[in-house]
Amino acid sequence: MNDAIDFDRYDRIRPIRWTGDALELLDQRKLPFAVEYVRCDDSDAVAAAIHALTVRGAPAIGIAAAWGVVLAAREVEAGSGVDALPAIEPALQRLNAARPTAVNLAWALARMRRVLAGAGSDWREVLAREAQAIADEDLAANRRMGALGAALIEPGSGVLTHCNTGSLATAGFGTALGVIRAGVAQGRIDAVFAGETRPWLQGARLTVWELEQDGIAPTLIADSAASYLMKTGKVRWVIVGADRICANGDTANKIGTYQLAIAARHHGVHFMVAAPSSTVDMDTLTGDAIEIEERDPGELFAVGGTRTAAERVGAWNPVFDVTPHELIDAIVTERGVIERPDEAAMRAAFGG
Ligand code: MRU
């Protein structure tokens, strides 16, 4: 088995482009049938794009928000970072309010706030350098996680993933999808199954399209086929990303992740969470304290713009759930692997 990974072959898409004076976001609402970038010239346009899922995925929305701060800086006259802070803060608050569950958003904004507070007259350049560093570090973390996570997978394995955790959701390569890419490159994974991920269909519209760019042929399944798939013995690992990992290892991720973890435990299938350390939130003690985003119930009434439910029905549309740490076999970050995560193991790895 060759453990080397050809990152150029397995990572071809970039959802976020900084042009030097504007932010371009690959419009994920239109994929896979149109590959179009939306231009954001100010921070409110970035906040709106995050809310609308033009850009999505926990690391990607953190990176986009960081560039949003760089755009907000253009509206402000100040001689130093600390002088600029009060004028920029409202824009930071609006970016932060765009989506509540992924901690990467608040984490990136806190990082931008911190460097701004310490910056001198070159504070605009300092902000731009920090946004670029957040993106660069994310890509490096994903590549490292890919190798660490793949090492847990026995050759000849099938895997199941959920939502989209690839290049589209990050600075590149992906988290769970990075582990899968690395596992395929190393000959450990011979079958990749992707759940559709109702209602927004990140799996059907994004993940299978992204893997096909790499020459990996995934098998799409209905979310409701997951337990039966596990029963057939075709998958050894469920591999997912995360939007927030708490101090005890409880993990928020796309709605449907929790039921996959329950089904995996029942069938003796291993369950891996892959996420950068920027997704770890040691200030949130357990999953019960995580705010779960609820979106427009209208997302449930139609598929591809065609109404599928009768008029005047009600619907409930939480878009994340929390998987208790007891159901997770391994949390993989760029800092290492935590097997059977609990509060003690998380504190040993991340302090706090
Ligand atoms: O609503 P989304 O598409 O932003 O949700 C994304 C997910 O739940 C991902 O699994 C998570 O953000 C990790 S992305 C590397």
C-alpha cells in the first residue's frame, strides 16, 4: 500500500476566492448544474451569502467571514487597529449572526478581532494577512487530518458519509471527505457511499459531484437507506464532519448524523468525526448547550423548486443535530486522533 497522497489529483475545487478587492464565492445553491461565482463587495453581502448557503460548511463560513471583516475595514477610517475596532464591530456582529451552529464562524471572527486589537497603522494589511492565514491553516489541517483519519481504516473498507465536507466546505481537500480522499488514494477504501442529505441535498448535489471531479465513483443512497446499507456489511466506517465539538466530545453536525451514529453502533460499524481544531469549542460543555439552527420549513415542501407536499401543511426544519460522544469511536483533528472521546480525553488534547 502506498501512503503518499497526490493532493493535486484529489483536490480541484476552490469555493472561496479573494481577488485583492472582492470576495468571490462559488454559488453552492446552483451546483452541480452551474459553476458560477458570486461577487461580494462588502461585509453585508458576505453575511447574506453565508445565511443563504451560497457558501456553506463550517470551515468555509469561518474563512468567508474573515474576508468579510477585511471588506468591512474598507468602510472605516482609523489610525490603528484598536481605533478601528468599535467602528468594525457592528459588521462583525452581523457576520456572526448569519448562522448560529458552526463555531468556526465565531472562532474566525474572534481571531480577526484579536489581531485587529494589536495592530498599528497597517491594520488593514494585518487583517488581510490573518484572513489568508485562516484559509492556509485550514487547508494544511485538512491534509494532516486526511492522513491521520485514513490510517484508522482497514484496507478493503467501504465507507458512508453525510452532507458535504469536501473542498466545497473548507479551504480545500475537506475534513471527512479529506479522510475519504486519503483512504481512496492509499487503497484503503474501495467503496464510498454518500447520503442525499435532505432537505438541502448537500450529499446528492455537492458530495457526489465533488468526488467525481477526482475520479472517485461514489454511490448515492437515500438517507433512509443507511441502516439497511449497514446491515449488508458493505460499510465499515461512517465518516462525518462537524460544526461544533463540545468539551465532552458531543458533536453537532448536519441533521441526520445522530441517527447514522445510532445505526452504526447497532450494526458494529465504526463512527468517525473529522474536523479541524477550529471546530472544537471547549467553552461549550455538552451538546445540550448548542444552538441548533432551524431554517425555513419551506425547504421541506419542495424538491428542485417543485412542490412535493400539500399546501397548508406544517413542518419542522432543524438543520443540525448532536451526536453524543458515547456513539463516536474517533474524533480526528490535525492535532491527532482521540479514540472513544469523553471530557477527560478532550481536556487532555485541547486543555480548557
Ligand atoms: O448546512 P451546511 O451545509 O453548512 O452544513 C454542513 C455540515 O453539517 C458539515 O458536515 C460540517 O459543516 C462540516 S464541513 C467540513
